[in-house]
Amino acid sequence: MTKQTNLDKPTKWEIIYETDECTSIWRYDSKITTNGPVSVDHKWKKGFEIPSNKKKTLGDLVNESKKPTKSKTTKS
């Protein structure tokens, strides 16, 4: 028996998504995996700040909730 290969179907391809903030390039390779992309590259446009994914600690949340208050003292 001989193996038949499908030469019509590409094994590597990429899809490019563009938004206002960045350009995303999704690369696929069906020889490696058929479930999703092999790699994703984000190219951020000039002037855009990448959002911080740092989670806030409990102390940070407490400090934000406390607003500085001025004590009202009357001078006589």
C-alpha cells in the first residue's frame, strides 16, 4: 500500500488581525498541531501603552479606598 498525501492543502499559514492598538499575527502549522495557532505575535502601534496585567494586592486596594482627609481645625 502506498500513502497518498494531499498536496493541495498547505501545512503552514498565518492570519493577520489589525486593530487600533496593535497588529496580531497568528501562525498555524498543521504538522505540529491542529487545535490552534503555533505562535501569536503582537506588534503594538506607536503611542500605545501596553496595559499592565499586574494584579493589585490587598494592601493596594485598601490604600486606594482610603481618601486623604484634611482635619478641620479652627484657629482662635
